[in-house]
Amino acid sequence: MRYVSTRGGAAPQRFTDILLEGLAADGGLFLPESWPRADLAAWRALSYPDLACAVLACFIDDLPPGALRALAARTYSKAVFGSEDVAPLRTLAPGLHVLGLSFGPTLAFKDMALQLLGNLFEEVLESRGQTLNILGATSGDTGSSAEYALRGKQRIGVFMLSPDGRMSAFQRAQMFSLQDANIHNLAVNGVFDDCQDLVKAVNADAAFKAKYRIGAVNSINWARIAAQVVYYFWGYFRATEAERAADDAPVAFAVPSGNFGNIYAGHVAREMGLPIRQLIVATNENDVLNEFFATGRYRVRASSEVHATSSPSMDISKASNFERYVYDMVGRDGKRLAALWAELGRNGQFELSSDADRAAIAASGFSAGRSTHADRVVTIRRVYRDHGAIIDPHTADGVKVGLELRETGVPLVCLETALPAKFADTIREALGIEPPRPPGFENLESLPQRFERIEPDVEVVKRIVAAGAAP
Ligand SMILES: *Cc1c(COP(=O)(O)O)cnc(C)c1O
């Protein structure tokens, strides 16, 4: 399998070459040259790690023999995700299911991809005799998920900037209680944008970046998408079994969306031949994507326009992975894609509204809706009252919009992107009770914490990276 850039201006590359890179040389995102075909009959009976190996082998064909199987088995285990099923499907009612993607170490779906990414990095760095230093900014979920995926890895240093005092006590404790020597938590006296600016400033120093081999684990990494494709197959197989439906019956997925990474993996699964009837995008008040699917206009927001909501992991100004989807919608025409993104750079927006564009979008099975704080609260209450289940605010956005847009007779699978324990405030507001904490998390906030407070000064960040970089 070879990888090309969405903007059509970079030479095709192998998987292990794009793994450690961010953007392609022409500024585009990498994706496979063509879509592989799924073998639904052979894949249905596989365990989660075996299914992961089968799906990932379609995208990753340049690791040493046996390496992928070993990686998949080590990553998708009961030890890491709490059950042999890894991503258990819960049936709330006939035709309504929740796919549990949040039983990894940080209780959010990002573990499903980042746990694999950490092990892939280790494998490839080991075989090349290289080291890597991850520099990132986080307002919550991504940073902790990356740290739990990379902790203790010999060849990798992690430097994570977060806005001091602005994460929840739970999120802070999750990150800062890590005692591994390769994890460096820097609490910046500022807001999330200050953290992001510091990361950009360090990366702008090309000599420093090269000397300390600075990398990222952002959501545009293809390995993260590939890892997410697996659970669409898994969820489809388990849902059709639960429904006693035909082996090729249509199913709908509802996905709480921000950067468009999670639901884009559903698009990939569909292109590979999975019978997905609907891919339902749920946004919160930050409704960039809802606006696109309603009007054909993609308009990114200024960071001052981003609302701080009670589903904070979907508070985005632009949807980073959306470019890959648009590439398919314009018939994989890299020139046209590049022109659209140039227009986006000039005007902050573009439109895809010709008859051909509309037809392509309609054929892709996507639809979208929006959910607000009041909707989340009502949905959490309703699901608790009717089905006895507690769902987190992000998942509630997905359930709300999924129930609104589902076609009658098509089973709906809602992706559970976090456990309610992470967002206790909203659960308390909706239900008046504390969400249950999984075993091992009871005393999280009282564990000793290890972090460094810093001023938003790029020289300080560089000094800390230089002192603690992986050898
Ligand atoms: C990251 C995240 C999302 C959004 O996923 P995207 O891939 O960015 O669309 C939704 N819910 C939770 C809990 C998350 O952490």
C-alpha cells in the first residue's frame, strides 16, 4: 500500500515513512492510493485483536513479518481495555446500541488509536535506531491519551503543555500523576491557545526541531485513522448479530464529532465495502460540520468564536481530517482540493455546492445535526430513565442527533467516546448523582502529582525539551 497527498503534489510513500511525519511536503494529508476491499465473511468471526490485524494489514504492509500481529495482540488486550471484547456493544433497546470505545487507560475513545500508535512508534524507532520527542498542547483528552500510550517508552520523550488551572481536577490528576521519567507535564500560565502558540514557535525553529527530532501525535496521523476503522467493522458485526439481521444488513452509526477523525474512519470502512447506510455527524454548539452538511459551505471559525461547551472535546474551530473526506468528494482531484484549501486560506471558507458535489456528498451516506447543552442534559436523563444507562455528554450529543436522523428500520449504533466518570459535573446536573468510577480510579485525585509550572516563554520550553529529550 502506498500513500499519496490530498493535494496531489507529493511522491507516493510507504506506511513506515508517513508514520513519523505530520503533513505531506505539499501541505496536504496522507491517505492510501486506493481503498482496499474488506472480506466481511472472513472477518466476522475474528476476535478483536485478530480483526485489528486483518484490517490494519490492508494499510500497513512494510513491517517485519509477524510484527503487526504481535502489536495488535499486545495493544487490544484485556489488560489494556478491560475485556476480551475490547469494544463491547451494549443494546439499549431493539435497534439502538452503544459501542463502548472508552475502556482504555484514559476512559476516552482516543486510547483505541493512540495505544496502537505508541506501540507502532516504538517498533519503527527500534528498527531504525532512532529516537523521537513528542511536543504537544492539550486541553484535556488528547494529552492524557498520548501520555498513557507513550509512558515508559525508551526511545520517546513526551512534553505536554496544558493551560494551568483550566483542566478538570480529574483530567489534571490523570496526566500529572504519571511518574514515568519520559513524561514531562508543563502547566503554562495562560490559555490553551498560548500552549498551541508555544508548540508552533518551537516547531518554527527548524534547527531545533531537527536536532531534537520533534514530532507530534495529532489526529491527522493516518495510523490513528486506520486503528479507528477496525471498530466500525467490529460494531457492525456485533450489532447485526444482536439484531439477528442478515450478514449484509444496513446499519447506521452516530458519531460525536470535532476534528472529523472518528467519523472519517467510518467513511473509510464504508469505502472498503462495509454496508453502512448512514454516517450521522453530531456536533455541539461548535457546528462547523453541521453547517457544511446543511449548506455545502465549509467555514472555519476564529479561536475567539469557539464556544466552551459541556462536551469540551468537540470544541473546535476547524475539522482537521475533513480535507481527506473532501478529497473523495471531489473525485480525488488533488488540484481542485488544493485550490479549495487555498481559497479557505484566503477567505476562511469555501463552498461545495455544484450538482455533482451535492450528488457525491449524498452518495457518501453522511448527514449531520447539532446538539446543545440543554439537549445533552435531556438526552442523559432520557437514556438513564428509559434504559438505565449513564452516558457521557459527548456520547449524548451522538445519541440525540442519531435518534433524530436515523431511518426507520435501520439499527443505530452510537459510538461512546468517553465514560461519564470523566465529566461528573454534567452528570450531576442531569441526574443528581455521581457517575460510577471504574476500578482503579477511586483515589485518582489524591495521588502524588508531578508537573512543572512555566510562563508562556518559548525559550523556557526549549530549555526543558533540550534537558529531557530522549537520548
Ligand atoms: C476527541 C473526542 C471527540 C471528537 O472526535 P473527533 O475524531 O475529533 O471528531 C469526541 N468525544 C470525545 C470524548 C473526544 O475525546
